[in-house]
Amino acid sequence: MRHLEQLPPWAAIIVALFVVIGATLTLLGGVGLVRLKSFYQRLHAPTLGYSYGTLLIILASMLMFSLAEGRAVLHELMVGIFIMLTTPITLLMLGRAALRRDRDRKLGHDEVVPPRNRPTPPAAAKDGGRDGAAKIPAPAADGAGAGDPQP
Amino acid sequence: MTAEILRFALGYAQIALILALALACWRMLLGPRAQDRVLGLDTMYINAMLLFLVIGMGNGNVFFFEGALVIAVLGFVTTVCAAKFLMRGEVIE
């Protein structure tokens, strides 16, 4: 514990504040992961720890080691950049996989998911003709609607 | 005085991160569907990485940082493989 006494008091207060706030945000993300109801809500909760928790703890670590050793210690930036690059990839892939599994009728579940295709223009015009559905023609992605005449 | 502030903050951070790890483990064991378990596992990886960083700050040791880096890389690979498996039913197409 020799290195802890070498810090000036202002740096100790800043480092302690960063570490405490980062750990608290990570804990709040864990609480949200347990308490939220739907999977698509739970997907958002631990990102508190992924973004702010990682950022604050890495900043505190860089500041502490830089002041304790008297030189710039920047290798924690590697972890930060890696987490910043990989977290959107993993969570997007997980969300897309969950959406694909929820649209599968064979797996029993009670999640409410939006349908794959938007309603076609005649159906949208019949129930009131919202301006968004009237201007944009529906993509003829499904094979059944491809042969319909345009209104 | 400086050392007491830092020791208290690092101890609190370790306890909070261990609690977050336990909550993520609870979600992984309890998760009603497979994607909940994968999300809990990914959260456990990130929380363990942050816990290693905080323990390394308390010890003044650089080797914990390398452990944290290895955990981050392994967590990324694990979650991507599990998500690919959930989406397609196979990992390598």
C-alpha cells in the first residue's frame, strides 16, 4: 500500500470519486438487469456499466498510476477503446438473435414483438390512411404481395 | 488521510462490483430464455473486468490489468459466438 500515500490529496479525492461513481453505476446496471420485465428492456440496463462504469474506472486508474509513477501511464486506454468498439457489436447481435427467436412460432414464449413487414398500402388506406404509410410504398418483400396492383 | 480515502473508495467499489456480479449471475441462472442467460454472462464478464481493474489499483500491480484485458477479449468472443449460435443454430457457416 505504499503507492497510495504518494498521491496528492486532490488527486486522491478525484480518483475516489471516479471509482465510487463508476462502481455505483455498474451496480445500478446489475439491479436493472434483475428487475426489468422484458428482455428488450433488460438489454439496456447493463450498458450503464459498459459505458460509464468502464470510462470512470479507467480514467481513475490512469490518473492514479500516472501520478504515482510520475509518468504518463496510458495502457488502460486499450481496454477502454476495445470495450467501446465491441459493446455495440455484441449487443446488436444479441438483440437481432433475440428478435429472430421471438418471431419463431415454434419456440413458446410470451414476448410481444412487432411483425416483420409493414402493412400494405390498401390495408393502411382502409383504416384511415396515415400520411407516413400513404407516401411510402410498402416494400414487396413477401412473395404474396408482389403481384398486387398499385393503387 | 490520502490512503484512507483511497482505501475506503476501493473497498466500496470492490463490494459494489461483486454485488453487480452476483446480480448478473442471478439473471444468468434464472433467465427465462436463452438470450437472458447470454446477456447475464456478458455482464458478468464486464463486471469481472472492472473488478480486476479495481483490485489492480488497490495493489499497485500491473498484472491485474493484463488479466482484465484477457477477460475483455474472451467476453467479446464468447458473446459473439453465443449470439451467432442463437441466431442460426450453428457458429461457423
